[in-house]
Amino acid sequence: MNSQQLKPEERIILALDFSDFNEAEKWVQRFQGKIHTYKVGPILYLRYGTDVLKRFSELGAELFLDLKFHDIPSTVEKTVSQLAVLNIKMFTIHALGGLDMMKRVSESVAEQADKLSRPKPMTLAVTVLTSHDESTLNEIGINYSTKDEVLRLAGVAEKAGIDGLVCSGQELEFIKQEFGDRFKLVIPGIRPASESHDQKRVMTPADAVSKGADYLVIGRTITESENSEGVVRQIRADIS
């Protein structure tokens, strides 16, 4: 399915950044049918493990496992080989892991999905975290601009056969210019312009989709609102 064919409820990914299982489960139940995909990160996963994935899958949720794997190639390869069993829709690795790591991940996931006759989980490479800007990159010894670093890492991901990228909305246009429709693009830091929280490079839902985003990761804008249903309705209308 290409980006233009995605329905609003397919584009939105609700970030379940909670430490309590029941709280997270409440949000999955609350938006059944209105949001298809839910992001599980380290906060939930380290406390509840695969049980949380199995439970949400039983509720009909599609799952985005956002653990940003980054280790030696053999370790990450063995780790991700289990993801097809868990019925994961998409998961993240760090592009900084390098060509060999990403290539082995891509091949391992495809092989295991084929063996199990299940859909292949989408491998997403994280380029530059949305909490980073150029000063942050300089602090850790990366002397490229944010744009150049994103494009450099995206180029490595392309060589490795990676399915998609996680990047900020600010990088959408130049990624599209450089790579066309080669990657599925998953964009965190999506919220109204009046909000910023701790992510420095943010974009509104309508802007992101108009610039080529496939999926939008949205969390506190929805879960901290006094009218969460209204917020979701508005986002769906904005990106229809």
C-alpha cells in the first residue's frame, strides 16, 4: 500500500509511553478501530516483556516495537529473528549500527517471516533522534549538519535494504528529494505548533503528511488531553 492509499487511522501511531500496563491497555481499548498501530517502547517492554505485546495483539492492535536496537551485528541479528513470532508490524534499529548490522537485520527478519509464513515486520532505521540538534551532534563528535548526517545514514540504510526511516518532519522534504519513495517514513515529534515538550524538531500532522510522511507517532498530544477523542478526530480530519 502506498502512502496516498493509507487511511488516517492507518497513519496514526499512538505512543504508549506509560509504565503501567493497565493504563496502556486502556488506551488501546479506547481507540480500537480509530487508531490501528500502537508504539511500545522500553518503558513498557522492560517491565512487562512480550506479555504486553501478546495482549495488545489480542485486542487487534498492530504493534510498533520501538527499542532502537544497536549492538554488534550478530547480537542484533539474533534478537530481531524473534520478531516475526511476536506479530510485530514494525520495529526500530539505530542506523549508527552500520551497514553490516542493518543488512543482517533486514535479511534475518525476511528469512524468519518466510519460514513462519507471516508478514515481514517493517525494519525502520533511526537516523538522528528528534531530541538532537546540531549542537547535540557536535557534543558527541559528529561534525556534520543535522541534514547531512540524516542523509548520510539514510544512504547506508538504503544499501542495507532497510524498509523505512524514523526521522523528524524537518527532514522529510530533503529525504524525499534524495530517495523518492524508497523508504516508508515514520515521523515522531508530531503535535500542534503550540506544544514542544522535549523534542526540538517538531511538525504538525497536516504538514507532515503533505510533505510525504507515511506514519505519524503521536503521544502526549492525545494522552494528556482532556478531550482525547476530539484530538484524534481533529488529527484524522486534518490528514484526510
